[in-house]
Amino acid sequence: MRNRYVDLLRAVAIIRVVTYHTLGFAWLTVAFPAMGLMFALGGSLMAASLDRSGVKAIGRRMRRIIIPFWVLGVFAIALMSLWGGMEHTWRTLLWFVPLDDPPTTEKGGLWFSQIWYVRSYLWFIIASPVLLWVFRKWPIPSVLVPFSVLVILWETGYGTGGMVRDFFMYAPAWMLGFAHHDGTLQRISKKILWPVCLVMGGIGLAILFHTPGPRGYDLNDAPIADTLYSTAFLLIMLNAAPAAMSLGVAEPLVEAVNRRALTIYLWHEAAITFVRLVGVWLGINLVGGWNSTLQFTMVVALTAILVLAFGWVEDLAAKRKPQIIPTPKRVVIPRVVEEPQPVLA
């Protein structure tokens, strides 16, 4: 049974990511910290898969990510080889199994800067059996320890980026996903949760506004502030998860976005870069006011075309019937035929 609340949060998160990467509004990182939420939802789904299938879930989850990633990998290698400057070494294989950042060229880095998320997600999948055991044995330390390591990395100058930084930055969110699956967060009293979250989120915002980054008040430039604020945000959002909900007329759209969430994420940066290049070639200003609206519209349209072209690969990876346009599966409720009651004379 699909969790409609999780589906709704994931759909909003992926739309926010595309909007932020297109328009660059720093305030979006505060209004809706999408990346932490995406890792938390991933942790929740991974815990459910492990409880249902055991370690077999690792292979299934990796297959659903790696196969769509292969399509992007073939495109990336072909494009960067055509441009020149692409060195083909053993690291080229990372474009097919991204356990580390695959090699790019100077131009290619603009088209494929989103790969870090896939790399981090795969490592969380691989580590999930151990992480889930640790969480269920020591729930609070399992969240606090990664954050403490992140603080140490940042204070010693090693927390500005990379695989290790990203793991400890988003491990608390992944653990909160476990807590959501287990129902732990839903049982916390709001009288306790809200004050804790207000303090935690307030400290995160104070750090952000005291030391703004190169893009201003952008949480992506402040890992400590990002983790504190995102954790507070996640606690509130996941604590508020209803037992059941209906999405009404929005349900087909939300389900379509969820079924193509990985394809949207993998290809939206290429769409953004292409649209901006076209704008430069044609001498069209795509920044500010209605120009930004034009840019966003073009990015959405091109991303939609790419999803139609490659999204069906997600169906293959999930062992579903491939569909160009994903349509929700209709649930047929069988009619109950009552047995005729005997007539009493």
C-alpha cells in the first residue's frame, strides 16, 4: 500500500529542487529543505524494504537507481567525448556504478553536477542493514554521532564537500527516515517536539544569518546550519504524517512525478544547461522578472520531453510494464454479493 503523504512530500521536494536549480532563489532552501527530506524519505522506504525482504532489498533498490543512471552515463560519455578533453580510464566505469563521483570535463561539470546525490544514495542503501540495526539499538546516538562528525569535519576544514562530508551530513536525515517507518516520530508529543524543533531550527538559522555564504542566505553553503534546520523541519513534517490521506484530483500528477522522480532529477540539470546555452546563442536574457519565468517554463518543458523519452527505463528497473506516460494503477474493489436470507414463515 502506497503512502500518499510520502508521495506528496517527494513530489514537492523534486519540484522544489528543479525550481531552485533553475532560478537560484536562496530562500527556497529555507522554505523547503528538499535534499534532507529526500534522504529521509529514502531511509523510510529502505527500512520498509529491509523489513519486508531482508538484504535482498539492497540489490532491488540499487537496480532501480543504477539502470536509469546507465542511460545518463551513455549520454554523458558520448557528449563529453564529442567535446574533447574526456580521459577514458577505469574511473569511466563510475558512470555506470557511481560509488564515487564519475569523471567530467569542464563543460560536462555544468551538465551533470547533480550526480553527488545518486552516489550518496547508493552508499546509504548499501549501509542500510547496519545503519538500521544501529538505529534500532541506539536511536538517539545514531542521529547525534553523524552530526558530531560533521561538525568536526567542518571545523577542521574537511567539511566543504565530497563523499565523506555528504554521508555524515545526510545520515541524520536517513536515520529519521527509519524513525518514520518505525512510527517513532509519530508517537512524540507535539508539546515536546515543537519547542525542541524551534530551538534547533532557530540555531540553524542564526548560524546561517551570522555567516552567509557566497550565494547569500543559502543553506547549501552552510552544512551545520543546513543539518540543524533540516532536522527540525523533518521532525515536524514526519511527526505530522497522517495514518491515511487522499490526494483527490492531484493524485494522478503526484503519482506520475513519483514514478519519474529519478528521471526528473537525473536530467533536469542537462535541461537547465541546454536552455541557458540556447539563450546565449539567441541573445535572449533569461534572468530577472518575466525572463526568469520564460527560463523556468522552457526548463520544465524540456525536462518533460526528456522524461517522456527516458522515463520508461524506471519502469524496467522496477520490473513494471514500461509506460511512456505513467498512469496510476486503478484499484478495483470487488463487489460483495450478499447471500439470500432464508424467509421465515
